[in-house]
Amino acid sequence: MPIHLSTAQPDFSDRFADLLSMKREDAADVNDAVAAIIADVRSRGDAALVELTARFDRLSLTPQSLAFSKDEIAAETAKVSAADRAALVMAANRIRAYHARQMPDDMSWTDPEGATLGWRWSPVAAAGLYVPGGQASYPSSVLMNAIPARVAGVERLVICVPTPDGVVNPLVLLAAELSGVDEIYRIGGAQAIAAMAYGTDTIRPVDKITGPGNAYVAAAKRQVFGRVGIDMIAGPSEVLIIAEGEQNPEWLALDLLAQAEHDADAQAILVTPDEALARAVVAEVERILPTLPRAEVAGASWRDYGTVIVTRDLDEAAALSDRLAPEHLELCVNDPEALAKQTRHAGAIFLGGWTPEAVGDYVSGPNHVLPTARSARFSSGLSVMDFLKRSTIARLTPEALATIGPAAVRLAESEGLSAHGRSVSARLSALNRGK
């Protein structure tokens, strides 16, 4: 049974605090194992990748077969049905159109002192995208990672996707093709992250690595950060639904289960001021759950981490949502726009009963790579900005330097940095001699 809370309970504050601190991931320390894998790949390169792939994915490769060939990609993508291809193309087009609007503008202006200032944006040269394999092989994640990178102008896109026992998901390869990916390698785990960060004879290193993965992938991303950029360290998925009494209990139950079926560690939370609706939704969850193909996974998630909170009103619901800072926030209420203005912390917000989070996973357009574990308090979902970097620009005329330079000299001297001050004062002296 899910956790049941009510803000009217005397011990609600303590129980809600327990909810906030709940750990939903395996606590096993994988850092040492990951460090050893990274060191092995750095030392032995392709040979380490071949051995580790044989050990973990039961797949025999050579350095020459680490990457999918063009013929292999064509053969696999040809297996995709026309209907699946059309759906993937629609998703790709909508994701591309949405992210194109995120592109920032370069700026330049001249201030009253005569200094020309501004900034310009430029893409990273190469990005590596990690795509989980096996049961969690999601073509939608390929689109969500690769398309923003290509829209940003990244010249070289690399994908690493494990294929345990040689099993390939043709939709993943088609998604890569639709997204403009240049290289696809059939390797996974910490070794794939190490290869993209440090390079081997076969795989050239990249500048930034994005994409979800298991605990080993997450630990590897932490350890290579600094050598390369990373997007975020994602944890188990989560949804918080704020609902009013007029909403359809079956729809709400399906939205909760859509999150629960991701992973046994996923979390689905319903917050409502209507206790009757809460009971109806829980009843629908219990009715639908046994009918799901992934009932065992969804059932474990709902049993261990599912939560129902009854509040006094919607204002209180919004305040609790901000404290939870969910990855996904559904506002299934009469006036979702008004309630959205009361919330600040959420990775993605879905307004109204006709906007299920599941649509956002695929075709609505916004990115589904989002901050988890309350990190929406300080971070955002993946966007073109993750593949861009900003360079500031300044140009001073002699007159502008004469105006603002003395202050720079003064501050440099106050910090005891003589050469700093003299690099400015030398120019000021030259200006004075020229008068």
C-alpha cells in the first residue's frame, strides 16, 4: 500500500520530512569499481572496451566492430514499421521545433563610457550521448539528447548504446539517424563514459556527455566531470499530481502508474484537497495495476514509494509541491495556469487533465531529460543551452580606457597585484604622453 498522509495529522510535519529524505536508490558504493574501469580504459583503450563488453554484455567484439557500420544501421532501421517510423518522425520534428526556439541571441552594445561589450554563443565541438540498453532502451531518449545538440550546432555527435547478447533495438538506431548522429558504438556502462571522456584508438574523445544510465554510469559521469562537461546526475523518475475532485480517477491512476512502471525505485505522488478523490484514485490504481505487463515493477514502486497526501486546499498543495520540487508536475485542476503561478520548483509542468506527462515523454516537444531527487530547486531540464557556451566580449577605445582604467589600477593595487595595475597604467601613461 502507498504512503497515506494528511496535513491535518498531528505528526504530518515529521512524516513529510521523512518523505523528503527518503532514499530511493541502491546504496551500494560503486565508486571504486567505476574508478577501476575508467583507469583500465585510459590505460588499455580499445582492448579494455572489448574485454569489458564481453564480460558485462556477453558480446564478442573487436576494435573494428565497436561501431555500427552504415550497412548494419541500414539493415536494422529497415525493420522499423511504417507506423513506428511515422511516430518517431513526428516526435523528432516537434522536439526540433521546440528546441529551435531556445537558441539565444548574441549581444553587443556600447556603453556611455565608450566600451563595446557583449557576448556570443558557440556550440561545443563534440558531444557524447549515452543511451541505456536492454529493457531501458528508449529511442525517445536518443531524440531528446541528440536533437538539442544538433540544433545548438554541435559538429560531431557520438552515441554509446550497449547491446546485451547482441540484441539491437532498431528504433534506437533510427532515432539516431533522424537526429543526425555521426557515430554509434555498441558499448555501455562506465567503460563507455570513460571512452567518450578520454578517447581510445577507435573512439575520439568528446567535450560533453549527456544521457541517463544506471548507478555505474552515474558514478562514471561524476568521476569524468572536469575532463568533460556533463548534463546532470539523474536519479529514479518521479511525478507529482495535484488534482481536484472533478478529475477522472482512472486517468489520474494511469498517470501515476505510467511513472511507477519506469522503475521499482520510481515515485508517484498524488496531492489533493479532496479525500474522496484520493480514495477513488487509489482504488483505480489497485484495479489497473494487475493488468499491466510491467505490473511487478510498477507494483513495487507503488508499494514502496507511492504516496497520497490530502491537503486543506490547493494553496497548501502547491506549497508542498515546491518543497518536493518534483521532476514532473501535473496540475489536474480547474485553473492550472493560476496554480502554476504558485509553484516555482519543478522540472516540467503539465497543465490540465488533457496533458498527461506521458505525452511529454515523447511528442509534445519539451525535453524529458529532467532534474530528479529535488534538484529542480536549482537546475533545469536538458536544452540547447547544455550544448552551448558563452564567450564574453569587450573592446575599449582609448577614451574608454582613460575613463574606467584608473579604477582598475586602484583595485589591482588594493589586491596587491602589481602587474595587473601596471598593465593598465602603462597604457594610461601612453595616453597622457600623447596629449
